[in-house]
Amino acid sequence: QKEVEQDPGPLSVPEGAIVSLNCTYSNSAFQYFMWYRQYSRKGPELLMYTYSSGNKEDGRFTAQVDKSSKYISLFIRDSQPSDSATYLCAMSLASGGSYIPTFGRGTSLIVHP
Amino acid sequence: GAVVSQHPSWVICKSGTSVKIECRSLDFQATTMFWYRQFPKQSLMLMATSNEGSKATYEQGVEKDKFLINHASLTLSTLTVTSAHPEDSSFYICSVQRGYGYTFGSGTRLTVV
């Protein structure tokens, strides 16, 4: 079993839909949870990060962490074609000054007009 | 987050030759940089941690003699793929840690023919 599991998709939705992206993980020691967006042939860019359990909202994006279930989600409201990209979840241990993340394989999202 | 510049963005080389990829931290003095490799539809795999002024730390299974890393200054790390083979064709990405976040370069698409 991989440490971080993420369905690669693709996930295809119409413009305006609510998108739900998810990851599960096996290491209960993970404390920091992140979502990155990666456009084709580009490096990932950090969208959101959360510490421990709970919700965090930023504009159209909401990140949710359920540590008891080892499950994290990213919701995108009012999805736009410009949201079409690969979304990678990542998580890391809280150990010293280094938080090297472990990445999921990414979910490809396609938002069609 | 930090601003990270990676060069070149793509390169094609002949089998058996060497290729150098540069990663620059433009606005942040990075004592540590990270090198990742990403195969199509796969997650980011950490290859090595580049340490300014000292030897890089390689992940298990990564050949240090094949993937030479030099971190001679606080703003520049280089990855040299030596004696490249077609199986080395991949997307190579560097990143810089700043606080809780990791900023990634735009990546280098290496194709070995």
C-alpha cells in the first residue's frame, strides 16, 4: 500500500460544478496537509495547506482534513475551465525544520465550458 | 513563497551524453533545495536533497554517480544527468522550502533519444 493514495482520474465536469478531490493516507503521523495545482509541463504551485484536522477556506477552494479517517479533500466551487489541471495532495511529518512532503500521484481535472 | 527559476525548460539529448539542469532561488537564500522526478501520470518522487556547501543526500534507489548535484551557492543548485539513457527521460523539478511551503521551479522536460 502506498503512503498516499489518489485517484488519477481524469475527472471531467461542466463549468460551474462543485468539484471534490480526495486523498487517503496510511501514516497517522502526518501533520501537515497540502494541495498543489500543476498545469501541463509546469511545476506544481501551492494552493492550500492545513495543519492537523479541520477545514480551511480560500475563495472558491476549501480544504478538509479528517485525521481519524486518514482522508483529505479539496473542494472547488463554481469551477472554471481555467481550473483544468492536475491536483496533487501532499502531506508531511512535523519533524524539526524540514517538512519534506510525500505526494499523491495527482488527479487530472477537466472543466469543460 | 520563494521565486524559483529552472533552466532549461526542455532539452533533447543523445543517449550517452550529459545534461545539466539549473535551479535558482531568485529572492531567497536557500541552504537546501530539493530535486524531484515525475514520470507521466505519476507522483513527484524526491530524488535528492541538495545542501549548500556539502554533499547532497540521495533517496534510496537514486544513483548518486549518475545524478550529480552541486549546490555551490545559496541561490544555485545544479543537477547533471550523466551518460543519459532513454529511461532517464522524465520531468525534473527542483523546489525550495520556505516556511511550511515548498515553491517549485517550472520543471525541465528531458528527452533522451
